[in-house]
Amino acid sequence: MAEHWIESEVQGEVLGQDISDNDGEITLKVDYKAKMELHEAAMIDADGDMCIEHKKKHDQIVLYAKTHTLANKSGLQVWRGAFLLCDFVLQHAEAFANDIILELGCGIGFAMIVLSRIAKLVVGTDHDVDALTIAIKNLEMNKHGKYRLRRLDWTCSDLDESSAPFGWSHRDLNTLKQVRYVMASDVFFDDELTLIFLSKLHGLMTENPQLTALIATEKRAVFSSFSMSVIHLGYDIFLKHLCTHLTPPPLSEIFSSTPTTRYTCPQCSSTQFPRFIASSIKIEHIPQSFIYQRETMLELWYIHGLIN
């Protein structure tokens, strides 16, 4: 990934108040319309998971973030796709209540704050230890539900137990077998990284046949001097990995307890790279719970399963 500075536009849209310092740090106060009652519970549950809940109703989420970063540190900012993903989960909160969710690229933990208030457990992962460290602060400051934060390198095919900070335990590896949904947002902004992400997603879905995925993304258009046309970094690569020969199942299967996750397509099976069955979700049908601009390039995709 090229080394250049990037800045999230949505952070300027959602702040209520902000406090910046010379190090480029900012405190965001994200207003949202949905108010959910939380109940008192122990800080550590019987399984040892963080579970910080209380009765106060919130209409604001407070986040530590960076105002701008290098591209390889983008997880230290909040991006637009995370808001759309959270909007969808809030719309269907009851459907996700008993599920374990694995978030890929959790960054500083904004989506985890929302997801952990709804799901049975959220396992947030990122390769960046700095982002995970800030995520702990953000989660604890907002006092939400059960979560675990773990470091995950998408280029590594195997997960091993580790005592390092944010390392995986034997219990964590067993938990992965119980995950129902993989969720990710704002991971399609670089072609190479998108290929790595799709390979990791394919590996996870291969190992766990009940897994399906929700991915929120904002298409980023640039002019390519090579093709002399407008391209969408990362996103175009994603589309090339989708099967276009089969009709995807109805989106109602998102909430099925026994989803169909394996499909056969002779045309796709002959290719050398992983293929997915996916559907685009119409975002105009998703109530907007957060105050931010829904750009036309914003999309939400559901990955039904894999082509065998």
C-alpha cells in the first residue's frame, strides 16, 4: 500500500464536539437516534469476557481517534461504511441478539461499541496494535457489552495460541467455530489489501460452514492512467470475485439459522481465485440511526457463501 496521508471526511460530519492536540488526536462525540436500555451486569462474565453494561440510556458515543493518518494506519480513524453497517445491525437488532460476530478490521472499535450492545459476543480483530489499544479505551469509555479484542494478520493462514498482547487463547480458537457472522467495513480501498482480505474471508468461511458475511464499503473512484478510465480501488477487485452466473438466494436468508453457504457453478469453479455468492442490500431501506451523510457511493453487501 502506498505511503500517503489520508483523512476521513465522515469524522467532520458527525462530531458534536472535538478536542484536538498537537499529535493529531481528536475526541469525537457521535450522535445517534437509537436509544437502547442497558442492564447492570458484572464487568467480567462467567466466560471471562468483558461485559460492561449499565442502565443509563445513551444518545451519544464518544470516541478517541486520529484526525489524519498514513494509509497503512487508516484504522485509527472512523470511516463512513462503519456507520452504514451499524445502521443495518440496529435495524435488525433482535435477529443478531443470540449470535457471535467476528469483525475483521475493527480499527478503533466504533462498530464494536454498537455490535457489542446487541450480539451475544463480538470478537473484534485488527492487525494494528495501536488501533486495538485505542479500541479498548473507546469500548471501556462507552461501557458496552461483551467483547474480545484480538490481533489478526490477514496474510497468516493459521491462528496459533499466543500470550502476546491481543494474542489468541485456546478458548478464542474454539469460539471462532461458533461465529455466525463475519462483519467488516471500509476494507476496499486498495487492490492488494482487498485481495488479502478476500483470501482471509474465504479461508474463514471454508473452515466454518455456517459463516456468512456483511461488508459495508464506500466506493473510491480514481482515474487510471493505465486503463485511461475511472476505476474503484479495491471495490472492482471485490466484484471480480463474485459469481455472476447464479441467482443469489433471497436476502431473508441473512437471518436463517441454517443458511446455504456452498454453491456450485461450473464457470466459476474453473477459475484460479476464490469466488463468492453475494447480494447488494438496498440502503434506502435501512433507517439511518446516526447523523452522517449517506453518499451515493456507499454500499452494503451480504456474502451468502462460497463457490465450491
